Amino acid sequence: MHIIIVGGGGVGYELARNLSEKNQDVVVIEQNEVKARRFKESLDVMVIEDNGANAAVLEQANIKIANMLIAVTQSDEVNIIACMLAKKYNVPITVCRIRNSGYAEESSVLTPNQLGIDIVINPERVAAMEISKMLHFPEASEVEYFNRGKVMMLGVVVGPEADITDVPLHKLPLNPNCIIVGISDSEGKFIVPGGHDVIRPGNKIYLLGDTRTLKDISSLLHHAKRRVSQVTILGGGMIALYLAKLLEESKQHFYVKIIERNEERCEKLCRHLDKTLVLQGDTTEIAMLKEEDTDKADAVIAAAGDDRSNIVAALLARQFGVKKIICEVMKPQYVPVYSALGIDSVINPRLLAAAQIIRFTRREEVVALSILQDEKAEVIEIILPETAKVVHKKISEANLPRGMLIGALVRKGEVIIPNGNTVLLPLDHLIVFAIPKVSAKLDRYFAQAAGNGDRENLRNKVIQSKEV
């Protein structure tokens, strides 16, 4: 695919890196010289230093043959104009980063569709939704749903008291409705396990299975079943605003407090929130946090928009004895720092946004895609077409590469944890767990035999995603 990315910030970089690693033809348009140089020096992509909201510049980027344009600059207006121009060149898919909700709603004077936008992306809103899931399921460090909530994936750190340590996986008394699809150790080594692999205390395991089963997995891990009620958000940016709104609207009762340094921002938060307590103060000052009873919080969210501030805030929260700490990570290289500090719940808004977009660069059979927070694996939901290579074969006969595992499938509404003798049938919804170096091979096994790479099929994919 020929993909144009307008904007060389964090989201643009994550997209360009991921797509170029999967051998997509990527062109990046970035006006800032320093940002443009970063792409030139570290990625195998074409870079144009100019304004992406300009027809001549888009033509220089070969807009006439583009399959997708992704506009992710800091300016909503530039992003919208770039998408409008792309539609004039008949680009099948346009993705637009929009922060101002007034542009993104169907009730707006001009709807996204009228503005030439197929997919609206908001990294901060996506991050807030992910944090909300973690607060509703505090035992897990990562939570993801597939097939309209029928299948759940959990990332959980295993304590020394759990019964599942130091036992080969094939001997574990796991519920037949779930499976361990990934294991990550404290040093960052990640494997898609086989039956003879062993879980050690401190490992993070990834469980996949029927949602009803996994919601009661605490007993197996010897985790105390927890319920989060009091939530303190350190930092009053867009993530804090979106998260507080979600928690205010939740059926579960939350008492939410936001601590923000900037007075003007505090006033804005107060105008937009009804039940949330907004306080002005420095989130890295011990006295301030003590005064506001941070030690009584069930969960603390460090979302100040700056990695160093978040690390300090998280350390202070840990010192106060807070059990659930979730941190926003702006730069992926900081993830090991959080792991070393024993903070396993981190959120990277840029990576989350990238995952939402990347699934549209795959064959149309891919309906959902999630990238693990440490980028060690991808989880992909695929509708198996009739002409796919593996149809009517047993999984043991499919010759899937090492590092790729069909963790679950949904057939006629029923969640099935398959084994080697399970026969794959057309229209099965497969949940596939794969490490990056083999995820690019998905098409060989699960895509239609031929004829689905054109621009018209991309348009159909967008239509289908909106219907879902």
C-alpha cells in the first residue's frame, strides 16, 4: 500500500515506524525541520519537508496513487484540509486526528463524512478508554476485548503465591475456556509459549478466552479481588478530562479527584465536569499529595503529559501504598523504567492510536488489532474467508510459524479455545496472537486467495467497520 502520513509528531512516528517495518510504502510530510530529520535518520521512509494541507505538496507525495492518507498534525484544521484534499484525489481511506469534539460529531454543522474524513482518531480519548477498562478490572495491567466483548485478553503479573508457577503449561489446571498466549519476564524476554514452558514468579502472562471466565480469574492467580472506587488523576490534560467524563457516566460509582498545576486549566476542567473534584496543585510535591489524601486512593493515574513528571508522581503514589497505579507513557523507551519500578500498568496514547489505524492497512478480513504495551506482540481478530489457505484444515495441519498462535475463535456466537485437532471453517472469527516478525505473514494463511488489494476494497472495509 502507498500511505501518506501528514504530521511528524509522536503518533506519526509510531505509525511510520510500524508500517515501514511491515514493508508498506510510506511518505511522511512534516514542516518542522527537526522532526523531519528524525524520520530521515531513523526510518526507511520518504520525507517531504512542507505543509501537508497543500495540493502541490500532496501531489509530490504521489497522492494520486495513495491507498490511505493519515493526518496527525497538532492542528485539527490542517488535518481536516489534508483529508478534504485527499478525497478530491479519490483516496479510499482518510484518517484524521481531531481533538476538538465540535469537529468530530455527526451532529456538527459539517459532519466528518462531509469533511472528507473516513476515520476520526483521538489518542487521548482512546487512552482514557483503556484506563477506564483497567479501573473496572484492577487485577490486570492490560485489558482488551474482541468480537463485541465475547473474548477478553488480560495481561497479569503473576505473584509468588500463585499456584501456576513452576509448572509446565500442559499440566496447569486452567479453565478450558481460556489459554495462556504469551509470557514476558522481568528482563523483557517474550515468548508465545508451548505446553512445556513454565511460568516464573514476576512474569507477566497474557490470558485469552471467554469473557465470563476471565472475569473470575483472580482465584487462580491468588490475587485479592479488588474494586476501585476512589480515583486520583495527577495531571489535568485531555486524558484526565476524557477519563473523568467516562467515570462520571459509568454504572459503577467512582469518586474522582483531579490535581492540576495550571489554574486556567483547572477552571476549564470544572466547566466540563459535574461530579469530579478539581484541585490546583503540584503533583510531584509530597506535601500536596499528603494533604489531598492520596494514600486513601484505590487507584492513581499519572497523566501529566510528561514522562519524568509521571515517573515521580507514580513513585510517590507507590510510597503512599496505592495498590493500582496507571501511568501515561509518551516515549516508549521509558516503559522499561516503569517495569523496573514495579509499575506494570502503562498507557501509550500514540501506540493505541497507531493500532487503531494500522488494522486498516491489513487485508479487509482484519476487524480488530491490538498492540501490547511493550510492543512484543500483536493480537488480531480476523474473519476467515472461504478461500483462505487454512480453511477446512486442522490447526495442526496449517503449518503456522513459531510465534503465531490461534488463541480463540468465535463460531456462531460460541467462544471456542481450539486445539491442534480443531478444523477452521469459513467465517470463523479468529483471535490470533503473533510476535511482530511473523505478524506480517498473516496474509499467507488467513487472507482471501486473491483480488483484495485494490482501492475499492479499502472503501468497503471502511464501510464495514462503521456498520460494526
